[in-house]
Amino acid sequence: MNNFFAYFNEDIGMVFQALMDAISACFSFLNYLFNFPMRMDIIKSHVPGFTTGDWVMLLIVNIALVAACISIVFLVVKLVRKLIFSGVSKKEYDRMSTEVRKLHMDLLRSNYEKDKILAMYTGTPEPPAEESSEEQGEEEMPDLSANRNTFQSPCVDPSQSRFFRLTSVDNYYKKQYIAPQYNNDVTLEQFCEQFRKFAASQLKLYYDIDMMRYFVASLGTSRIIILQGISGTGKTSLPYAFGKFVQKDTTVVSVQPSWRERTELYGYFNEFTKRYSETEFLKAIYEGNYYRDPHVVILDEMNIARVEYYFAEMLSILEMPREEEWKVDIVTAVWDNDPCLIDGGTVQITNNIWFVGTINNDDSTFAVADKVYDRAIPIDLDSRADAFECEMTPPIYISTDHLIELFNEAKENYPISQEMLDKLEILNTYLIKTFRLAFGNRIMKQIKDYVPCFIGCGGTEIQAVDFIVAKKVLRKFESLSLGFMREELTKFSAYLDKLFGKNSMEICKAYIEQLKKNM
């Protein structure tokens, strides 16, 4: 054993001695590094003979030493923290984190239940359908109770319904509404003439007779009309005057820049208050189920937000081929005291409702997408008509059924001629060859509907074709790169004279000239 201890002392002892020397050297290093008073004395003993270069080097060296001190302190703190938390394994740490998140979600759920209970104590009635659905373990179920509110049942207190406005509408039509005596002898031409005179004599709003024909014929062609132009030309006043003329005031919906989805139009159900946030738009389309007067809903400044965002669902609904399919979803379940005409959670959009959007084309608005223009009839109001004198003209009552009947009679009596259809086909071929533009099926259908309605209003076939081609076909030129097409546009203007007759397509030619000016 003496030989082993001799070996151990000589070999392993030297290893331990080297280790102790290293530890001692480390502490000596830290002692010299952090012994700032000693180092200040050394600096003071050498500075009397320092030059400018010596001072710069002194500053650099001390900055490096301070950075080293900070780095060492940071590493020591990090090492200590790691040693402290090294007692918990990563698996255990993840499990504890998951548990904490679960507890946090339980807390949020508890707060939500607390808010629901508080809402009950504030006097907001809980719907019977909700209670029955909870007993069956489901969130919502359609109410099939015999106590469902109907038109024959007594009036419901609006404060006890989640639809305050719509329930008030029900009560009005249950107890007070009397249908008017409609004047169903008026023709389309008489309707336009009387409308113009009424606006001038009663409202001091002056429009050309052609503008009245454009507007009324558009009602027989599409459910959506776009009035565009500079401010102050009467874009909002025209549909407003129409509402006064037929004695059914228009509903004005002011579009807001923040609108991005359907709830801006139809409202939404508030889960906390158990009330439905109703809008004027929803009230208008719901009330339309009760009467047969033609009614216009104005979307004022409709392109101050993106139309294809908030109005997308309505665009799709109105494309349905059958009117009974024009339904918009409002709620997922029906309660006993819900409004009478909410059927299966949906509201029917009736054929006596038209939507008129007003547009200002300036830097503060968005461009309207083609999918919106394709489904609408755009009308430009770029100038105000001159004032004129006429006899005082009273408003009229006209039913939507009679108005639609007049449109259908016009389509039957004044169909677009085969000669004009042939010319449109030739024009279509020319546009495809020269500008790579073509008539779509939807546009051709609108042309075939619009031209007879315009003739029925007292206009001519060529006027109608001139208007509808300019607004529905040539408008697509705006999507082309027209910078190098001035010559082609000039030739196209001459081609219109050749095809349709000299000075026959004035609106189209004026539009082409405007395009050339904007190049």
C-alpha cells in the first residue's frame, strides 16, 4: 500500500494541485478585474506622462474591461438560474404549463357563466327554447311550440322580444295598417311623365325626361341600380323623390368606411344581452313582406367601403332564379315571441324591394368590382337639368304587382328587334377582334329586358341600346391599357356611326371621347 500512496501523492496530488492553482488563478483574475481602486491607483501613477494617443488607448482598454465585467456577470447569473431550474425536467415543465393554461380557460369559462347569470337578474327574459335545448344537451334547437307568435296571435310587447324593431312592425300591421287604393290604370309612359312633374312641382327637383326613363326602365331590368357622378347632381334625391312619388318613403342606409361583412347590413344576435342588434336595412326588407308598394333602399356612398365585402351575400341571393329562394339567414333558432315573418330563422326578400347605391368616384372611395357592376344598372348623373314650370302634380299609389305587370307587358309588346340583335352581334365580334372584349350572357339578358322597358317608358329602341351598351359594355374599357389605343378608339367611334347610323349612338361616342381625354 505504501507504494500506491506514494504513486497517489505524486500523480493525483499533482492533478489536485493544478486544479487548486486554476481555481486560485480564477479568483485572482476576478480580484484584479473587479478591484477598481487598485487599478485606479495604477492609472494615476502613469497618467502624468500620457499623450493624447495614450489617453485614447486607455479609454479603449477600460471600455473593453467594463464589457468583460458585464459579460461575466451575465454568464454567472444565467448559470445560477439554470442551476436553480435544473431540478424540474422539461417534460414536467411542459405538463405544468399545460395545466396552467387549462386553469386559465376554466377561469374564463366561469366568468362567462357568471355574466350569463347576472344578465338573467337584470330582467332580460330567458327564452323557453333555450331552456329546453339545455335539458337535451344541445346549444340551440328550433322551437316547435304551439305558442309561436303569428300574425293572428295577439301583439307581443316589443320589450319582451329580442327583436324590438321587427316586433313593433308586426304590431303596426296587425292593428293599424290599411292597404291603400292603388291606381292600376297608369301606363309606364304616364308614370315617368307624372314622376318628373311631381319631382319638379312638389320637391323642386328637376330631371330630364330621359333620366326618368333610364331610372324606371332599370327597375324593370335589375334589382340593383347604381347612381354615379359628381357631388350635387341629385344621386340621392332621385330615389328619394321616387319614394315620395309612390308614397312609400325610401330607406336611407349610410354606408360606413369600416363595413367589411354582412352583419353591418343585417345586424347580429348579442349572446350576453340576448337581444338582436337590428338595422334599418333589416327592418326595410322585413317590412316589405307586409305591403305591395314599390320600395327603394338607398345605400348612400356605397363605395366608401368595399361593396363586394358587405353586400356579397345579397348579390348572390338576388341571382337565384326563383323569388321564393330570395331568403337571408338571420338566426339559427326561432323563439316563441320572435317576429311573425321570421320563418325558420330566415327573412324573405320580396320583389317590391329595389336597392339603389350612390357612388362618388374620388380618392376617398374604393373602386367597385366588376361583379357588382355586372349585376346592376349604372346610371351617370353628371349635370343638373334646367328648372322648368309645370302644373302641380300629386303623388300616386301604384302596386308592385301592377308595375311588374307593366314591365312584363313592355317586354312582350316591344321586344328588341332582330335587326338590332344582329347589329349587336356584329358589334360583339368587332369588340372581340379589336379590344378583346365580349358581351356576357348576363349583359345580353339585361339588354333584352332593358330595351323593351325603356320603349314602354316612351323612349326609342336606339336610345335604349345606346344607353345600355355605353353603361354595360363600354364601361369595361376602363380595365384596359388605353395609353396606346387612341387611334383604335377613334376608328371605333366611326364604326358606331357606320353600324347604327350617324349620330345614333351619342352616349357611346361621348363616353369614347371622355376616355380619349383621360389618356
